[in-house]
Amino acid sequence: MAKHELHQFDLRPAVAREFIGDLDLGESDQVFEIGPGLGALTTEILDSGASVYAVEADAARVAI
């Protein structure tokens, strides 16, 4: 059976928004995101007012 990996670019904006909205983040929250990729979740986290510390291992994504 093939392994399916979920990448951020698989997320529709509405799904990312709902997922992050359920976390009830605010200005006093800090999020450590591993593998932010294209930023689908990162954008929603920042829009919530929380701070984001992101670490990306894929050099091709770092430039984005």
C-alpha cells in the first residue's frame, strides 16, 4: 500500500482556516511550525495574531 503524505499545498484555504480557528489562538500564543512549506497554515496562524517560529528543512521551500 502506498503511503500518502499530506502537504500544506494539499490544504484548501477554507480547511486551513477552520483547522487553525479551532485552536482559538491569540496574540499571547506562540506556535512552532515544522515544515511550513508554502505557508497554508502559517498564514492562518499569523492572521490569528499568534507568533510563528517556523523551521523548514527543504531548501527549495526556504526561498519561498
